[in-house]
Amino acid sequence: MLKVQEIRELIKLVDQSNIDEFVYESEGSKIKMKKNAVETITVSQPQQVAIPAVQPQQVAEPVAVQVVQSAPTQPVQEVVKEDTSNLHKITSPMVGTFYQSPSPDADVYVKPGSKVTKDSVVCIVEAMKLFNEIEAEVNGEIVEILVKDGQLVEYGQPLFLVKPE
């Protein structure tokens, strides 16, 4: 949530600009400012806060904006997607944070091209301060890592593609 001083600075910036309306949304909070409308600016979140608006001294003329689309100068290349139907997906057994290594300064468990067995640990999913080792479930080769280190993952979300042996 923005602090009162930051909101005041936003009010000044909107007042000095040519825009008539400004909307800011972040983490469930919403700030909406209008120059030629209501005399108050409201911040909506679980609790309402009203801040008096700064009266503009001079309202600028509306500015017309024109969007021009140009034809592409280079031919569009088609992306050929590889058939992944024969690949095994290692999925997350829980909601948590994905980590590729046991600690920040350690090597990753696996990378594309790594050979794995059913019992090989491929990553860690942290849930509620518990670090859960995720195993490969099949013998094969890691083809692709589908998530980034430190990314939040959902239950059942694919983490790796493995080419079974």
C-alpha cells in the first residue's frame, strides 16, 4: 500500500500533467484520481481512506492520441512446437516454492540433458517452511525445466519434461 506522502506526490503529478484520470492498482488496493470530476480521491482496500483532491489551477486541452499500425517489414516465422505426447511430466505434488538446488550456493539437482532414475531427486518444493524433495518417478533424460528457480508452483503444475528410457 502506498504511503500518504506518496499519494500526495501522485496527486501533484496528476495535477501538473495533461491527463484527466489516473488509476493505480496493486495488491488489492486501488487509487483512482479524476481532475474534472468529484472533489475527493478515494483509496479502496479493506478500509476506505479519503484524501481531499488538489484543485488544478489550469486544465489543459485534451490531447488526441493516434495509434498507427504498420505492416511488418520481415516475414513472420512460424514456431514449430515439438510433440511432447511421448514425454513424462513431473508435476508438483503440492503448492509451494520451486527450488532447483538444496541451497542457494549448491549446484542444481538436474539440468536439461541430465540422466535420472526413478529415485533421483530433481528439485525441492518448499511448503510452510518444509522442504520436500521431488523425485523423477521414471528413468530417463530431462528434456526441459518448465519453471524458474524460486517460482511459486501450484498442485499438479508440470515442473519437468522427461524422455523415458
